[in-house]
Amino acid sequence: MKNSLGTIGLCRRAGKLIFGFDAVKDEVMKPASKVSGVVIADDLSDKSKKEVNFICGKYGKAVCAPGVTMDEIKGVIGKYTGILGILDDGLFRSISKQTETINNRSGDIE
């Protein structure tokens, strides 16, 4: 969804975005994690999707797939990545509203 790309760009400009598997994983696993949810690209490998879903499920973080590719994400944030951690509840809710929520942490975001 192209609206999701705009929101991802807004997250980047606002400093509410982390990206890359290791950075997102480390932040999700922190006791005082600021990650509201994780966004994954459609063309992310199945292995990476499985790992993200496992970690986010274990730590109670929602995962959504807004129908964007890693190339589209690169066009918005300037980095080629397929895993994004959103650090703001409202911005993550905006992305997840328009998309398929894969792993819902508490039922409040769909």
C-alpha cells in the first residue's frame, strides 16, 4: 500500500524507525522496548519472516505486511531493508490499519 510508504517515510523523518533484522531484534528483546510493531516487506525471505514472527510473538509485538517491497522501502528511507521497527503507536496503527496484520500482540491493532 502506497499510503504505508508515506507513513514509513514520516517515521524515518521523525526518528521513530529502526531497520534491519539485528537492530529490530535487539530492540524488541529489550525489557523496556520502544517498538510498537514490526513491518515486513513482501519480498522478505520466508526464513526471515519466520524468525521475525517468532521473536515478535515471544515478546508480544505485532507484525504487519503492508504490501510493499524492499525496493520501495529503499526509495523512501534510503536503505535496502525488509524489516522495520516502528517506535510510535499511532504511526504503527496507521500502517497496520491498511494492511494484513500477521501477528497481533493484544487484539487492539488490526
